Amino acid sequence: MRTTWFRRLIALTGTGTHTAANGDTWDWTSEGVVIVPLDASFMPLPPPYAFHSTWEVVGGTGRFAGMTGHGTGEGFSYADGTTSRIDSGIVSTVGSNKKK
């Protein structure tokens, strides 16, 4: 008997803000896909589910003012709501070179 694996692709989008200890922030957006494996009856198998996303820096304050960047993220989403991921990309900020 041959086993056929089916998958459902679910679009994901996100936004967020990272805050440094001194209150400076940088904002990002992301979009991508979650890959949910299905059994032969087209029912979802239990997590973890793999995902792939792209992200872009969309703003910042303080030392992150003028920050630009983009990249990709890949990882897994687990049943308890946690994720593990690896991001790669390029970010650049002129604010880190500012003298106070």
C-alpha cells in the first residue's frame, strides 16, 4: 500500500515591535505560509507545523530611527503555542552611530 501525504498551506501575516532596554524600538511586518500535513482522510496531523516567512523592517525610534532591513524566517509551530525559528537577513541603521 502506498502512503500519499497531503498538505494544506495556510497564509500567515504578522506585525510587531521589538523594544530595547532603553525604550528604543523597531517595527516589522511579515508574511508567509504554515504547512499543515494531512492524513489520507484530509484531516490535519498533530503539530509541529513547519512555516516559512519573509519579514521587513518598517520603522524605528531612537537608535533604530531610519533602520531598514528584510529577510526570511523558517521554523516550527508547536501545540503549546510556542515556536522555534531561524531568521536570516540584512538590517542597517544609521542611529547606532549617533553621538549623544
